[in-house]
Amino acid sequence: MLRRLKLDLQRNYQAYLMVLPSIVLIFIFAYIPMYGILMAFENYRPQLGVLGSKWVGLYHFKDFLTSPHSLNVIRNTLFISVYSLLVGFPCPIILALLLNEVRCQAYKRTVQTISYMPYFISTVVLVGMLYQFFSTRTGVFNTLLEMMGMGRVDILTPPKNFIHLYVWSGVWQMTGFNAIIYISALSSVDPSLYEACTIDGANKFQQIWFVDLPSILPTVIILLILNCGGVLNVGFEKVFLLQNPGNLEYSEVISTLVYKVGLKSMIPMYSYSSAVGLFTSLINLILLTVVNGISRKVSETSLW
């Protein structure tokens, strides 16, 4: 074994030298900081350091899971993530399939460019646009409603509207960019398959169903597994910017709780926030493993 490894290093040392900087960077920035996980099992004090703080075991995990607000926070996080996945995941696939049927290349490129431009808008600007569009007094949406003889509608204030604003603004921002990978997969489909379908009398819908979808199915499954593995990772920035005292019941998620408890509170609870973050990562890992196993058995496509 060692002899074979040594021989491989001698033969391909140029390739290993090219990979070495990446390995070093990953080790420094991804693996060395992992010792900070110990904070989740300690009563961490900055003056004592990670290794000098008192060990308390699973106390902070128990404190989070038994706290009165933990159930609401987990529920909000899961609901937003599942809602985003159910709505946002199919949209890029549908857009890619539709663009694949467009024969005018200039029109196709124009639509594709316009659709993925929102991806480059920063989160702060996006939230500002939402307030400008849906403001009750000066918003474009309510101004148009008033011009058509309809009454103004308060969209931003009702707490339940927070989830819909978060999810659908994300769909608008991400659909075009996420469709790129599916468009690339569709571009590699053998044209002879379409010719065979045409000869057999298949219409456009049947060509999409029997040729396009099976061709991109492995890509769809891999991306679905990755999305399921991050189901508890609701983005912090947009949630925090859209959050206000009136919608906290629906907008408080794990990431905002970690920020408020770990950094913003008068007495920062580093260990508590570390425990909550570690709990989230463990749940995501379990979900990723389960979904990957199911996919391997059902479709024979998986990450490992």
C-alpha cells in the first residue's frame, strides 16, 4: 500500500503540487476551527478560552430544546425551508425546459439574461425593493391598484405575509440563475432522440416528458439531495432585514436566534448559540444521509 502510494506520488507529483494549496487552505479554514465545537459542551468564558472553560456536557442542547420558544423557532425554520423547496425547486426546471423549446437564439439569450440578473442584486437592495413596491402609502403596487379604482392593500404589516414575501422574492431572485445548470444539461441531449420521437409521432409535451426530463433527472436528484441537506439553513440576512416586532411569531428562525443570543444580547451566550448551530448541522447531516440513501435505492443516483 505505502509502496503504491509512493510510486503514485513520484509519477504524479505535479498534480499533487497543484492540489496542495487547496488542501492546505481547506485544512486551515475548515478543519482547524472545528475545535470550536467544544464550546457547545462548555460554559464558555472568553478569558478562560476553549480549553479552560467549564465542561457542562449536553446542558445547552437541553436548554434549547426545552425552552418555550424553541418549538416555534424550529417550526418556522422548517416551514420556510420546505415552502421554499416546494416552490423554488421546480421553477428553474420549468424555466429551463421552456427555454430549451425556444428556437430563436436571440430571444432565448435575452430571456435567460433577464431572468438571472436578479441573482446579482444584494439582499439589502432586494428587501428595499420589497418595501418600495408594497408600501401602503407610496408603493408601486398599491399606486397601480388605486389607479384602477381598487383600494390599497397592506401587504407588509400582516405577520403571516412575511413567509410569502420571503419565499416568492427568493423564487424571483434565484430561478433564472439556478436554471443555468439545467439548461447546460439539456444542451447535451442527443438530437437524434428528438428526431426519433418526431418520427414516432410524439408531440412537444411527450418529447419533454420522455426525453428532456429523463436526461436531466440525475442532475435534478443530486441538487434535490443537496437542498434537503440544508433544510434548516434558512438565510439570515433577508430574514433579519424583513423582521420586525410585529412578525416575530413567524419570522424568528434558528439563524436569527443564534445571532441575537450569541452576539446581540447584553451577556452573549456563546456556548448556547454554538450548541444551537451544532444541533442544526447534525439535523442537516442526518437529513442528507437519509435522503441520499433513499435516492440510491429508488433511482440509483446518489452523492455516495
